[in-house]
Amino acid sequence: MLGPVILAASRSDRMRRLISAAPVTKQVVDRFIPGETVDDVVPIIEDLTGSGLELTMDVVGEDITTPEQAAAARDAYLRLVDRIKDLELGTRVEMSVKLSMFGQALEGGHELALANVRPVVEAAAAIGTTVTLDAEDHTTLDSMFAIHDELRKDFPQTGCVIQAYLYRTEADARRLAANGSRVRLVKGAYKEPAEVAYQNKQEIDKAYVRILRTLMEGEGYPMIGSHDPRLISIGQELARRAGRKLDEYEFQMLYGIRSEEHLRLAAEGHRMRVYTAYGTDWYGYFMRRLAEKPANLRFFVRSMISKG
């Protein structure tokens, strides 16, 4: 029940100021966001890849209001590509981008976002890795999928994200599975109305399984974005039934959540990719992590109480 309240707070400037000013906030945020600069996260990349894990890197920040800010977001990703190049890790470190950061919501935003993200995808391909387009609220998805289709003409490994709680996603999954896309399936972390999205956890979980079956039985590369032990087990079984080898799909989980499970899956031979975000504009990302899972909120509240 608290999820929608927290998601509403993620858009509140007043709540942003209050939470940002709390002395304990930085300590809790560090659990999910391990640094503010690319230099901060290079040791994290080296540590996780040294443990047999893979990563997808996200430079956090979504509230872009000018073309100049969108260009700055593009340049931040290009700096990240330069550092990843130095590490020579290939596809073990890819990138995730939110098109809102590249100007999607501005005037002429579709064309602007495509123009800004293309150099990042090109630079990633030049060092042997790729980019995944994150899903945002349902009003942005037609643009995101159109940009995904356009980028795949030259860079077919470009991935995208679909969200199980949206009614439209089963049809999206069938299309993407048929054309061989790399697809990350998540439950969904935005406040969406009942007209477009399931509101009940059980309905969302059932949709997740149906969609994952479609992806596993299709021609693409499924990426299972979940921390739910039951869905992880179901994913393994669906992969087995579809005759997929361990390198023909992967699991993805967030940095700072169920870290022991990351290592367990990697030790079993699975591809396990850790979604690792960094940057100074962390508020929206952090609040969605709290909304996704009550345990995250309890962790935050306990920390605030214990620090007085």
C-alpha cells in the first residue's frame, strides 16, 4: 500500500529537500548507489567483475528541462564508455540509459533523444559492448520502442526493457521475441493507473511468468530482472524447457540487493548482471527502490531512527 505513496513522493520537490537533508540519507543511499562519479565506481566494476559478475551501468538523473542538460547527460555516458574501454571487459559491462535523460520529454524530444543516444550506442559498440534502453512510464514507451527499432538497424545488440504490470506488454514481448531482441523483463516501478496496468501483485506476477515464457520460447535474448526467488526459479525452469543454454539468457539484479544471490547464481554458471547506478541526481532512482520492496523502506526507516 505504501508503494504508490512513495512513488508520488519521488516527484515531490518538498520531499526531495527533506530526504536529501536528513543526515542518515547518504549512508542509506550508498547501499544502492555506490558513487557520484565514474572514478568512484571503477573500483566497484573491478571488484564485481573479479567475482564473476557482469554489470549494466546507469548514470542516474531524469529531470531534464533543457537541451543543454540532455547533451550533458550524453557526455556523461561517453565519459563512462572511455573508462570502460580502459578496463577491456567487453560485454561484461554494458550500459542502461533512460531516454528522459537525453531530452525525450522536451519539445522535439523524440528526435532529440535519438540524436543524443546514438553516439553513446556507437561508442559502446566500438569497445565491444552495448546499451539497453530502460522503460519509463507508459506515455514514453511508443517513443522508446521506435528509437530501439531505429538503433537496431545499425546496432542489433541494443536492448530494451519491458514491464510486466502493463497490459500492453504481452503484445510487446511477442513482437520483440520474434525479431531477436535483447529484452530485460521487470515488474515495473512507476505509478501507473488501473486503465493501463495491473495493480495487484498476484496479477503482476502471473503476467511476468506469461511474458517470460514468451521470451524464452522466442528468438531473442531474455534478461530476467527480478529479485524474487520464486520468479528466479521459474525462469530457470522455463529456460530449461525452452532448451536454452546458460549463456542464452541472464539474470539481472540491483546493486545492493540480495548480493549473496548474485554470487550464488554466478557460481552455478549463470550470467548474472548487476544493475549499478551512480551520479549526483539520485533521488528519483532511490525512491523507486524504496517503493519496489517493503524491506528497502524498512531498512531506510530503521537507519533514520537509529541515527536519531
